Amino acid sequence: MSNRGGRRFSNNRGGHGGGRGQNSFNPESQFTGFQNGGQNFSRAPLNKPKVCMFFQQGACNNNANCQSLHQYSFNNEIGRLQSISVGSPIFASCMVSQSQIAVALSGKIAIYEVTNGEKITEIQIQGKTKCLAYTSDIAGGTLLFCGETQRGQLLGAIGTGGNIFNFPAAHSVGVNCMIIKRNLIFVGGDDAKVSVWYFSGQGFALGMTIDVDATMQSQICCLEFVGNTLIAGLLNGVVVGWEYNFESNQCAWKGNLHLVHKGKVTSLVVLNDNYIFSGGDDGMINCWDASSGFNGGTLLNISKNKPMQITQMSICECSNGTSLLVATSSGKILWYLLQQSDAKFFQPLNYHKKSITGLKLFENLHNFNGFITTSIDGFILVSNWN
């Protein structure tokens, strides 16, 4: 059910809440962060031979006569540490330790050691897993999974001993995404609701459900926090938010941000707990500044030359500065450098043959820093900043 008139709700023991609220935030069109809205980024080709995409994917059979560069980038900024084939499509992934990654496969979740490619364990799951998340702060270490079954919600957790916790039913249909903050688990579903969970010591209990306003009801595809504002990207292209008070476990509907994607919002990322970026099926990347009342603008359009769907995004620091990595449904990663007033296109990375389903950062893995990608093509690729 949805509250009316902006009523706050605090029933964190199984109650329902939500609200329309009169304090919706609709920032002005002028964007105060990256002030030029990404219009100055350059796609100018480098005057160098083309990098061999088959070499990048480990499949070039013409090593002696290949006319393309056998390296992972134009300037050797990227190196490949490991390529692991799991033999089936990977639907979701998350890091469970500094060197171990969990991947969602058809009917199971497997954990791999990325340094040597060995499979550590495999857990059977009845349903389709769409999202994985790990926290070391709950029950000594917990791997959470969510998705859908023929009956609706798939939502559970795997403890350190391999024991599986099943969550009570809170969604009538499947769920798509989750985020963990301050030991609370926020789960977004196809029913336009966010369920909030906590660990009771014996299992996981429902704290509350939060509703998207009835005027813009749509499936929730991704979740992120910027400060104490819970941000959700919807199937209809809208980005909405709630203010969550972690001290009182109260939540208030704030409204929707003024920029709308043409299609599903697929990814949300945060920079410095201040800027929130949204990416979608339309290839657009929008950004808002939380410190200025969520003023925002369009940062990038990666579909400017041809249609491209964004599947994952990540922001990281490398030798070139703050970078935005954009993963696509074609298997390519686009690398942008975020500067004071724009985002400059750096280079493409032809990584996978099919849609990328995971883009995770790592630090100090045998003194390497970099990122790990997973894909429908069944590969886990481990890369480092040179």
C-alpha cells in the first residue's frame, strides 16, 4: 500500500510504508557538477593500428600475420591477469573476498578463485538468480542472492558454513536488485516495491516495504544510496528516491529526478557519496549532484553513433585519474576519464562476445589493482591497471 500526503512511516517489524509526499525533488536543468554536460568529450580515433579484438578475447589464430596490435589497450594501460571459462552463461556476480568471486549460473551459484581459476564450491539454487551481494558484517560473512522462481520471489542467503537462509515472502513477483547499507538489505522487485530486511540472529526478518508512488509505478531494476537517499532506477526509465533515516528506521518518499531514460534504467553508481550516475538501455548516462539539491544533466550518450545498451557501470581511480567504466550488451567496455567539466572518451575495450553482467573492482590482489568482468559468454576476465 502507498501512504498519502507525504506521511512518514517507521514500522520496521513487518509493516508497509511508502508515500507520495509533497517534497519531491526535481532539479533544474542546469547541471552544477560536470558543467558542460559531457558535450566536450572526444571520440577522435587514435593514429595507431587497431587493437586485435580476437587477441583480447584469447581467440586470435593468426599470431604471426595479424596486422592488429596484440595488446589490451592502445597504450598498455590495461593488462590481463586471468581468463576463466565457466562453461555456461553468467547472469550476475559479486566479490566474496579479495580473490574470490561468486557467479550466478543456471540453477546454481559457484565461487571461483580468480588467481588460479579453480572452482571452490557450487550451491544449487531453485530459480533464476539476477543479483548477488556479499557482506562480511552479517553473521560472519553472508552471500545474498535474489531473482525469480515460477512462484515469484527468489530471495535468500548463504552463510559461511554453506547453510542457506530462505527469506519470507514479501514480493508477489520476482525481484531484481539489492543493496546493503548499515547491515540492512534493500531489495527491489517487479511489484514496484523495496523490501527492507535485517538479520535477527537466527534468520532474516522483514523490516518494512517501501512503495514507488502510484503515479509512476514500474518495476525496480537497480538500487543505490547517495548519502541517506535511496535511489531506484525503474523499468519505465524514471529515477526515484526516498530519504531513509537509519537512526529511527523511517523512510519518506522524495519524488523523481527530472531526467528520464528512454527504456530501462540498468545501472546506478555513486562518486564521492555525492554524484549519482544513471545508465540505461538508451545508452544515456545522466548525473545529479546531491549537494546542490540534485541538480543534474546528461553527461554522455554512448549511442550517439550507433545504438548501445548499458548493462553495468563502475567508477574507479587509476593512473590516469578518475575513470568511468561503462559495460554494454555487446560485450564492450567504454573507458571515460572524468574531469572537472566533462567526461573524455579514452578508449574501447573489446572484452566479451556477449552482454556483460558484472563489472567489479579489486585492490591489492597480489599487488595488482583492476577490475573483473563476467558475461553471458561464460567468461570471467581479470584485468589490471598497468
